[in-house]
Amino acid sequence: MAPPRILIIDDEPTLIFFMEQSLAEDQEYLVDTAKSGEEALAKLGTQGYDLIIVDFRLPDINGLKVIETATQLQPGTLAILMTAYGSQEVEKQAQRLEVWRYVVKPFSMEEMKAMVREALDAREKSATREKSCSISEDGKASQAVRSHSWTSVGF
């Protein structure tokens, strides 16, 4: 089985570098990066991802719009939304889009790695259930993943 694919989307090069290095260590995950929403959407249009980690404030497109488009392009792809500018309105929008986790910067890499592991484990369990229950590709399998108990981190 191929390692899970993760796309990190943020306009802060230092954050991208440390997250990429931390998540890719030991070749546990295949990690790709994008510095803007447009770059991320181009990659999402050509490459499959299991998880996206996206900043709320990007130079071109709001991170929630990236998540909304990503889930249309690749149903079942989970998302973690990062922000330094948290608010109840952003949190409500994230819940509406069924974002896996909402995390306020700064955060520890151990905290992020735990969230990534949890999301990918749930995605894998859902895929296993889908195969064993012969669920069709009409979105019911991804609903099992998205019906988890949603919580924000950092509030």
C-alpha cells in the first residue's frame, strides 16, 4: 500500500519547510506543498491527496474556498484548517465544510502530527468499511469519516 499523500498549503515558507520535513520523516507520508490557493487547486486537479492542510489566509484565495473546491474535486479528501486569525465565524464555516480539525497558530508539530495520524487512520478505517460493506461511490463512505466528533484545537 502506498503511503498517504498530504498537501500543505501556506504562504509562510518556514512553516511549510518544517511541516514538510516533520511529516515526511521516515517516509511515513508523501508530502507536497503549495504557496497559494491557485497553486494548490492546480495540484488538486492533477494529483490525488488523502489530506490537505491549509492556511485560512492565503495571498489569493481564502483557505475555506480551497477546502470547498478540493472536496468537490476529490470527495473523501480530509482537511485541516490552520489560522492565526481564529473567530467563531471561521469556525462555523469550517464545521459547515466538515473540516476534520481547525487549529490556531502557533501549534506544536507533535500536535499537528497527532491530528494528521488521527485523520488518516479514520480515512483508512472508512475505506476498509466501504470495501467490506460494498458501499457505492455516491459519497456514503466519506460520510462515515466526516461524521466524527468535530472539535477545534486552540480555542
